[in-house]
Amino acid sequence: MTSFAYTVHPARIVFGTGTLENVRDEVQRLGRTRVLVLASPGLAAAGDRVEKVLGPLAVARFDGAAMHTPVEVTEVALGVLREHEADCVVAIGGGSTTGLAKALAVRTGVDQVVLPSTYAGSEVTPVLGETENGTKTTRSSPDILPETVIYDVELSAGLPVALAVTSAVNALAHAVEALYSPDANPVVDGMALDAITRLAAGLRRLPADPHDPEVRADLLRGAWLAGTCLGAVGMGLHHKLCHTLGGGFDLPHAQTHTVVLPYAMAYNGAAAPEAMRRIAEALGVGDADDVAGALQDLVRAAGGPVSLGELGFPEAAVDRAAELATQAPYPNPAPVTRDGIAALLRAAWAGERPGGTGTVRPARITEQVVKTFAGAADPRLRRLISDLVVRLHAFAVDNDLTQDEWQQGIDFLTRTGQTCSDTRQEFVLLSDTLGLSSVVDVLTNSRTPDSTPSAVLGPFYVEGPPELEQGSDMARGLAGTPLHVDVLVTDTADVPVADAIVDVWQSNEDGFYDVQLPDLDGPVLRGRLRTDGEGRLRFWSILPSEYPIPTDGPVGAMLGAVGRHPYRAPHLHFMIAAPGRRRLITQLFVRGGLYLDSDAVFGVKDDLVVDFETRTGPTPDGRVIEGEWRRLGFTFRLAPDALEHRP
Ligand code: NAD
């Protein structure tokens, strides 16, 4: 059992898009009435927006925050705050502006509402670092913690890509070090892992999709969680080293974190194997031993800095920095030695791949491939193909795929393609039996809650079916229980849809479609009909039966190899098209039929299981039938066409 102590820092978090608009409500919630607005120098326009929303609550403005919270700047801001008798500060900007808000709050007791525009994480920590006469000192107190943090994805979206990359790695560092902190606890671990997953996902996609709100939301949410880790548990070597390099050598904050993190991880790797395994998993890196190198690959692919040299740190300063960084002892998984830190800094100065042997790693290949899609003009294509490659590579890595296995996969796909013809679609069958067709179908249908559920097209649809008259018999005399179909087509407001084109197809009594029976004369059990002026459609057919999907091809072999049966529950296919309506592809299943709960293509939906009522005696159109016949009644509701298009 692991023992731990965990302190929760009380703060209110408001997260979303456009949440800047809540700033007045949040100040009033705190019971404050006189606000000093602090905006980062580069964020004057956002500062103006905040002032506008605050209205008369905004009594003063100060835009002069500087990196590392110089006390001289705080003194000037303090003068403004006192002159206007402010009882609250609203800070909009990065860690520097948050730092100024904290410095003012700890001196005067004013409340703080912070709107972070970077991923630094300072807004959720009770820690303040201040610089006076060139020396940076850090203190911690509950009075330093901002009362309210408003995360606005829109605001952070303005952060230029280069700054966003380094800021996100800065956040990543908090989560990484939390996982091997001596104060680690289950709550913080959970936040750290989620933070790493989101930050890595955001970093991977940021260069190709810098304006995608989902990417920015992942990064901002990761930053909040990572910042919370920073505020909750003690940090190790990485943070101490960055503090030394930032304070002692005037290196830029987030960029320094970005370069150093992979080297600090490599340094601690052997001493914290379990943390590294979890970090690798959250980062999506298959080889935990290479997690540091893989992180650097990710940074490089995102366009971030990878060497201290490029940040202006002189090689000659390595020994001095190592000395400064090892003066005071602090907890860290691996012992912190002067020689060890000097070697780390030398490698970081040169940008050598940490922990690497120079061999090509899968993660690097993945990044390289994804990068090649950055120029694709269609953003949807770029996203789909990039994500497909990432997941395919991860599949290979996570399963340690062998050459033989992948060759088998290629052979399988080749046979699948070769099995396709004008009347047989083995790829559709593959997609169906893997459930992918139904997943896509569910995604599509979930956007049309009032309309009839859709179902997969299946492999037996044939373009251009024969035109049939209303009332005709689609079975053309084939054996089977006669079925009278009498259905209605309406829109979602129950208004009948006249002249809708309805394609219908089904299997015969033995479970075969016409295209599977070359000896059969022409298309049968399929046809195209039109609804009448009242949206109704009536025709005759026969009761469909359960049937096996074709098992003589590679898909059948796959089902056999995994011990699955190939049967589909009995059903009738419909494809309904009408101007101004979304095309509906669906199936109606025979209630009481076999395999309803184990359909081979996962296509059965409860709303599509209907009664095919058993009847005897007179038929609706006077057709004379000896013995039993069935009747199918149903109302199809078509969605408006506009839903066809994705937002
Ligand atoms: P920063 O606040 O200095 O911002 C970096 C630059 O980006 C600035 O020029 C700023 O004007 C600009 N900027 C910020 N947001 C922008 C946006 N959305 N669009 C365009 N430009 C934007 O840098 P930072 O990395 O956020 O913070 C670093 C500071 O925060 C350091 O002083 C560091 O010590 C401190 N910090 C403190 C803690 C803590 O817990 N006390 C935690 C993390 C960082």
C-alpha cells in the first residue's frame, strides 16, 4: 500500500469557449466591485474586451507585466491599484501577467480572476516567483492562489503556433514530474496522465491544424490539469534546472522547458521506470525505454526548439550551470550529481537525441509521415489521413507486429480486393463484419433523432434496379410465404412524401440474393418503386429468411478463424430518396426471426425490428392466396436534406 497526503487548493474553474463573457458575473460572484484589469502586453485587444464586459466594474488598467515578476513592476502596478481603490484584479495573459496578479494579491488581499492565454499553468498554483536585484525567489501561500480561473479556448487560440508548442511542453513538464514526485497520489496521477494524453494529442495536430478548436481545447484542458499537478505536488530535476537556467542565464521560460524536458526524463528514466511506462502510454509511445527521445521527436515535428544552443545558452556555461543546479539538495528519482547534470546540459546544448542510439524509432517515422500531410488543401482529408497513420503505426508498435503478420495482412487485403466484382463487394462485407459500417451508420444517424434509423447498405445492392409498378410482385413467382408490403413515407413532421424513389431488395426463401444465383433469370427480389400522391407504397414479395453472408472468400475465412457464425437476421432492404430529403438507407427486420441478437454485421436496431403479421383469408388487393400470408406495415420518416452536410 502507498501512503500519501493530498491538499486540495480551493479555486473555481470555468472552462469553455467564449467564457470571457462570464468575467463580470465571476467578479460579482466574489462580491467585488472595483477591478484593476491586467493584460499581457501583446493582448491589449483582449484586455479591451474584458473591460467592455466588466463595464463600470473596471476602474483601472495596467498592461506592463514582465517575465519573472520583477518587484519594480509590481510596485508601479500597486500604485495604480491603490490609487483606484481596486478590490479585485482580472488578469488576462500568460504566466507573467498571472504572476503580477499574484504579487498584488499577496500584498493587498485583493481577489484574483485569471484568464490564461498560454498553457503555463501558474493560474492554478499557490506559488509566486519574484525577481529583485537579479535574484528570483519563490514562495508559496494560500493567499497567492487565484480565486477564479476562466479558461476560454477562443482566447488561447490566438497564441501563435511557436509559442503554443513551447507553452504546451512547459505544461507537459508539470504532469511528467508529478508522476515521479515524492508527493505523488492517485488523484494527481490521474490528472497528470489525462494532461499528458491531451497535450500530446494537441501537439501532434497543432502544426497541421493550428486553428482547430478541438486541438486548442485539448491543449488548454491539458494545461489546466498539468497546472493543477504543479500546484499540488513537488517537482524534481527538470523544474529546478529550468529555474536555474531561466534565472541565472536569462533563458526564455517556456522554450527552456521545451528543450530540457526530454533530457530530464532520460536522466530519471532508469530510476522511475513505472512513471516512464505510464508517461509513454499516455504520450502514445510504444517503447517506454525511448520515451525521452520520442518526446523530443514530437517537439521537433511540431517545430519546437531541441537544443540549448539555439536558445543562446553558451557551451562554456555548462559547468557553471551544473554547479548552480546542484548547490542545494532536493528530491528527485535519480541522484543529482554535478557530473551527471553537466553531461545532461552538454547533450542538451548540442540537441543530441536523448537516450538514443541514433537508430530510427517508430515515433519518428510517424511524425515524419504526418508532417507530409501538412500541405493538403482539404482540412478534413488532412485530419483523417494523419489520424489514420498515427493509429496504424500505434497498432503496429503496440502489438509488436512481425513482418510475417503484416504480410498476412497484405495478402488478406489483396484477396479481398481480388474477390470483388460487379456483383460482389468483399470490402463492404469486411467493413460490415468488423462493425465499421454500423459504427459509421450510427454516427450518421445520431444526427437525425426524429427520422427513421438507418442501417448498413450491405454488399448486395445493385445500381439501377428494375422499375416496378405499385402493387406488382417483386418475387415474380419465386417460392416462399407471400408478403404484402404497405408502407408510408413521410417527413419528420409526418407530412407524406409523394413520388419518393424507393429501392427494395431482399434474399429469397433459401437466403440467397439474385446476384448469388447465376442461373436465375434476371434481377428478381429487387426493384425501384415510387410512392403515390399520399406517400404510400404497396407491393408484393415473399418473407425474407435468415442467410449466411458469403463465406467462400477471405471474409468468410476470417469469420471461421475467429469462430464466428456468418448469419444475418432476416430483413428487407430499403433505400428511399426524395428531393429536399436526406436519403435513407435502412432495413426492416422480422420480429421473432433468428440471429436478431447476433447479426453477423451488427446491423439490428430495436426500432427496425417490426411485425411481419401472419394473415390468412382475403388480401388487401384481392389476390387469392391459399393459406398463410404476411403483412408488413411501416412508416418511414425522412430527415431534411440539410443534415447531409457536416458542419
Ligand atoms: P508569458 O506570460 O511571459 O507570455 C509569453 C509571451 O506571449 C508574452 O510576450 C505575451 O505577451 C505573449 N502572449 C501570451 N498569450 C498570448 C496570446 N494568446 N496570443 C499572443 N501572444 C500571447 O509566458 P508564459 O510562458 O505564459 O509564462 C512564463 C512566466 O510564468 C514565467 O515568469 C514563469 O516563471 C511563470 N510561471 C509561474 C508558475 C507558477 O506556478 N508560479 C507556473 C508557470 C509559469
